[in-house]
Amino acid sequence: MLSLFALSINHLDAQKTKPYVSEVWVSDLGNGNYKNPVLYSDYSDPDAIRVGDDYYMTASSFNEAPGLPILHSKDMVNWKLVNYAIQDVLPKEHFSVPKRGDAVWAPSIRFHKGEFYIYWGDPDFGIYMVKTKDPLGKWDDPVLVMEGKGLIDSCPFWDDNGDAYLVHGWAGSRAGVKSILTLNKMNPEGTKVLDKGIHVFDGHDAHPTVEGPKMYKRNGYYYIFAPAGGVATGWQLILRSKNIYGPYEEKIVLEQGKSKINGPHQGAWVDTQKGEDWFYHFQDVDAGGRLVHLQPMKWEKDWPVMGIDTDKNGIGEPVLTYKKPNVGKTFPIETPAESDEFNDDKIGLQWQWSANENVVWSAKIPGKDHLRLFSMKVPEGEKNLWNVPNLLTQKFPAPDFVATTKVKLFPEEAKEGKVAGLLVMGTDHASLVITNKADGYYLQLRKAPKAEKGGEEKIINEIKLKSNEAYLKVNVSEPNGICTFSYSENGKTFTNIGEKFQAKPGKWIGAKVGIYSVSDSKVARGGYADFDFFRITKK
């Protein structure tokens, strides 16, 4: 068993590198206060725990690989992306092509008897579990705890006597029913469900679309924290009972009210070493994704009170700024990494593929100061990039930012049809790319409206280049992800190209920004593109 002391030593080693600080969004205000969101990135359905002096968070990753991000913090405000719990989404072959919006839904993370556990629901296959003794190391192979259709939003609970349970919700699109929460008995190891389950709450009467349950125990009460009312329009519901199977009393404890924070949706109760209570939840902002907020929390008459009750109706509202949690010390400002110079032996953890990675998609050779993406063929018959697996993207990091890359295209024997460049991906997508033709290299701005529905990608603008390399840039601005693309051949003077593009969210996720290299399905194999860097900066 890995002790908490050993874990803390590992984390001291991990913190020796200079903290990455974003140019475009920092929650820590540097004066003892923070602003929400603490993570302006699409960490949907966050769950978090404290183990000793360390805080860990995971979130939904859907079809993106690697999946189940692991974030670490020392003060609940400054977070670093440190690992992923799964490298491939299961079943591996099924998710070797994009199944956008499927796979890893609403995970929960727990620490039990010296091990970290994450449970999540796949609406098509069932509820999985993965565990480890060291969250920064390799996680064990996932276990299918409960097979079935429509099983989602799962959370384990080990009672004081060692009995194990699993509470979960239902996806109406697969199960034919939703807005109910079900409790199953598990074996003590948490690897197998032992019964068909008992419904412990029905939200149809007053709390439609109740989902995302998290189970806790305090002062003899069993608590289920669960959002209801819909992602963008709902509220945070608390259920409590002296019997784990109910009946459960109910109370709404957090709502948007007159605040600017819609939702607010599901999350996690976390306490500090000094006895403070806090609640993480997410807010859906469309193209920007589902952002993580931190709310103060206290207990009154064995009910949690979240946020600030500004209108005195007995229900809290989210705060935009507040004093930081008291963890006993002050820690450096840090944010998840965004830019990547591609100088290390591996690409940064911020990158994810649209499906399980095939090793032939890319090469990051030690000692080389660029990332090579090979010109993989677009599946025959596809009219856009929606079903292309080898897109390398990351989350939008702020409401306003600039992404810049330098790309050099090597088509090898092909006379035409190789494409590589900068991408903004969602249900609509747009890209600024270099491509080759018989008479040389061209810069193209491409757009695909309604990509999810098979909308055809079209060339909006085209310019002849002097060589096979260019600097590509996209300026993303409020409101809600307005994108302006530009290019340069010398890296100094940039020229805008084409009309503005409105970024759109993907399926259950925000828009993503990144790079790709593909080949028309009808041209010769081979070819690649070298990317020198990818930088996220302020305007």
C-alpha cells in the first residue's frame, strides 16, 4: 500500500518543475482571493476529493483519448493536469473511430483503503471502474462493474461497516427512462454489482432530469448530491436519509438566481485540512464548454448551504469572487498547460485525439524540436472532419485567446491532396491549412457547417504560397467564440483571411482548438507535416 507520506513525496517531485501559468486565464487573484471559474476549460461533470494535503479532480472525457483527466492541486484553486486514468477508451476497437459524445460520462473519484477509484458510466456498455495506488502513475486496467444500456453517472460508496454500494442515473436515449436514481449493492472490492438495484429517488414530479449523483455520509445521514432541471437551466438538489435506501428528504441548495452563472450543475463536496467545506460544480457556456466553479459551503441543521443566499429565499447563488480556501499554506499560482513547443520527448498532457490513438498517426522523436503528423487518409465518403480520428486538439482555455502554430508540409510523392494546419473543431468546424497542388503550395481557409449532420467542408479562401511552410493563427474572442483566422509567411506580419467563424460546441463538449494532417482518400499514401510549436497567448 502506498502511504500518504509516499504520495506527498511523489507530489513534491512533481512540483519541482516551474509552474505553468496561463497568459489568458488565471483564477488566483494573488491577494488571497480567487475568481470563478477556477478552471476556464471544458472539464465537464467534475468530481474531486482530498487525500491528506492533496486535492484530485477528474471529469468526463467522452470519446477523447486519452481519457479521464487527473488534475492535482494543493489549494483547490491552482490546478495542474498531471495524468489520465485511461489511455484507451473501451472497447478499444469500437472507439478506434470517433464516437462523439459517447463513452466516458460523469465519473466519480474516491479514495478507499489506500487506493484511488474512478467509476464512470458508458451509456452503451455499462459502468466501469479503474483504480490505482498512485494517481500520477499507471492506472490498472478498467473493470466492467455493471453491464447494461443507459447506465450513467455512477458513484461508489463504502459504508462504515464495509458494505459497498453504487448509485447511478439513467440515460433516456438508451434506457427509455431518465430522472430516477438507483442504488445497487456491490461486493466489498467494488468490482461487481450484486443485485438489480432499487430506485431511491424519482425526479419526475419536481426535479426532472435528476442525474449526476454523488453519495456521502455525515452525522448519521446518507446524502445524495444531484443536479436536476437540465445542464444550462437547472439547480443543485440535496437528498438525505437515515436509511441508505430512503425515504429521502429533498432540498434545493444552489440555483442561478440573479447571478450570471447558469445551471449550476453537478460537482463535488470537498473539505479542507482546516475544516472548511467547499463545493465544485460546472457551468455550461456553449462553445467555451463546461467550466469548473468553486463555491463556499457550510452546514446548517444537517443541510449543506452553498454559495451566498443573496435574495434570502433559502437557496444559495454562485459567487464570482471569494476568499481562497484555508489549507494552511500559500502555494504558487499554477494553471493547466496550454502551449507546447514540442521540444520534449512527448507531447503535453493537454492534447487529446478524437479516438483511440494509433501509433502511426504521429512521431515525437527524442531530440527533435517539432511534432510530425502523418497524412492519414480521410475515410472514404466523408465530407468533413467529424468522423476523422487523428485530430489532435485541446480545450478552449479562456473566453479570449490567440492560438498560433507553424507548419511545414511534406507531400512526398503525391502531386496533390495533402492537407495540414490549424483547426477549430465542433459541430461546425473551420481550419486554416496548407495543401499541395501540381503547381505548388496553397493556403486555404475551410469551413464545414453542420459537420455532425454530414455538411460538406468547403474552401472559403485560397492563396498561393511561396513555399511549403506558413505561420497560422486564430484569434478567439467573446461573445461565445468568434474566430478570426490569419496567416504569415515570415512569422512577423499576419494577414486576416476570410470572414469570421462562430465556434460551435461539440457533442456534450465545448469547441476545441488544435492541429491535424490528413490526405484525400483518392490520392497516394504517404506525406507528413511538421509542427514547430503551438502557442496560446493573449491578444
